[in-house]
Amino acid sequence: MEEILSIEFYHNSLKVWLIATGFILGSIIFSRLIVRLCELIVKLVTSRTKTNLDDLVVSTLKKPLSMLIIIIGFRLALTTLTLPNADVHEFLSKSITVVATLAITWMVSRVAGVLLDEYSRRRSASGDDQTSQFVPVICKALKTVIWIFGAITALNNSGYDVNTLIAGLGIGSLALAMAAKDTASNFFGGATIMIDKPFKKGERICVGGYDGFVDSLGIRSFRLRTLSGTIVTIPNSKIIDSMVENISLEPSRKVTVKLGLTYDTTPEQMEAAMQTLHRIAADNAGVEDNELVFFDSFGDFALSITLIYFIRKEADIFATQSDINMAILKQFNQQGLSFAFPTQTLYVEKNMVQNRN
């Protein structure tokens, strides 16, 4: 038996060939056992946890992990054998290293994709369509970065000088960034919307001189339905250097009403007018109980009264304003209070007229 095992084939004894073959076959069998173990773990974890994230990660790792184990078996087999040509041995060794690096990159890329997909699914289920729109783009970009880094690492492990490649990629990236500057600005503007969440779909905002409701959110731009019903498409980059007023987030709507009464209004009538304004605001269910009324100035042609009130968030803003204004008009007319309008009175001395005659 020893004589048979000592027979040499291509500078290696039969025993060495059997050991190398055993490493390869053992790695294949062991990889199948690992896959089976992962399936059992998935069933066990699924039965104990409410989320399916853990079983997704485990099931995602099955194939790349199995491949990595087989690669390790080939590495051990190659270490056992003595090849007559050193260049062939070095080539096979570097090839196995490259494949192992790519297998690890595959694992990292798949896990990152599963985590981001699960995050996107949860955000979409919670009604956050804004985030779920950007996650697929971020996922693709992240996977691209992971594979580029893995490819560069594999080339570096194989003995290839990657400095020239990295320098070329840097110049190419700079040229691409210059060409796609607007696209990149819009993308980062979209990322700002996703992270800071200055507004959401359906909210009323004021940005860039436009006032309206957010109709849709995209990677490059978002659409605003103005109060007149038109659709305005605004690039996401405008969010970076513009101030955004989210009207929907206001706790209440402040309304200021300035009224001018004629100068023949008596102090008693002015007091009655102010009390009437207080009562009108207090009696309206859509107005908060913190209205302000004051006699603020003697104008050029009117005695000015200011009413400041706050409309509740849940109330109909336009209907409440209309009710308040209509009540003011009715009750002021009932009390005989006259609204002033721009007038001019000329006083001419009688002596001056007689002298001219």
C-alpha cells in the first residue's frame, strides 16, 4: 500500500494528490453542510422573531459563504501540491486570492443590499414614500462602491500596480463630476430632503417664491401644485441654497386685520368697536382664545384699529377668515361705525379769495 501511495505523478506522490483531492472534496461537502445549517438557522430564527430581516441576511450569505469555503479548499490543495513550474503555482495562487476577494465582496454587497431593501420596505410600509424613493438609488450606488473597492483590492492582491488605475479613476471621476454637476447637486438636494425632511408629500410649503402643496417627490426634482392649480417642477438643488417655509407645520395661522374708522368716531364708539372685535374672535370656534385688539395709530385719514387672531390648525383657514370678516362688516354696520377711505379736505381762507377778486 505504501508503495502505491508513493508513486509520483507530476512531481507529487499519489498520497499528496489524494490529500489535495480530499481538501477539495471536503470543502465542497462542508459548504453543503454550511448551506444546510444556514437553512436550519433561518427556520429557527424565523420562529422566534417577528422580523424577517435576520433570515434574509442568513439566506443571502448562503451562496457566497459556500463559494468562499470551496475556495479555501482549493487554497489548501494548492498549498499541499508541489508544482514543477513556479510561475504556474504563483498564477494559481493569485487567481485563488482574487476569487476569494471577489467572494467576500459579493457577501458584503448582498448583505448591504438586503439591509437597505428591508429599510426601504419598512419606510414604505410606514407611509414614508419619500425615503423609499431614494433608498434604491443609494443601494445601487453603495453596491457600485463596494464592487469597485473589491475589484481594486483583488487586483492589488494579485500583484497588479493599482496606483496608476486609482489615479486614472480620480481624473475620470473629476471629469464626470464636472459634467454631471447639476445632476449631482439635484441628487444631494434629494438626499437633503430625505435626511432633514423639511417637508413631505401633501404638505403646503413656500419655496423660491412659489406657494403650494407638494404633489410628488423625485430623485432629481419635486413637483409643487400652486394655489392656482398649476404644477411647478423645482430641482432638488434649490433646497440646498433656499429657505423653505413649511406652512403645514405651523401650529396655527396668524391673521392680522387692520381697520380704519372715520375721524368723527367718538371714544365711546371706539371702545365699542374694540369690544365687538374681541367678541367676534372669541365666538368663532376656529379661532384660539388669544386674540389681540388695540387702537394702534392716528392715520392720515383714519383711526386705525388692529385685530390679531390665530386660526386653529384643524380649522378651515379660508372659511374662518371669511366668517370673521363678514361678522365685522355686519356688526360695525349695525352699530353705525363708518370705515374710512382716503379723503382730502381743503380749507380756503375767505380773505384770500376776496383779495384775489
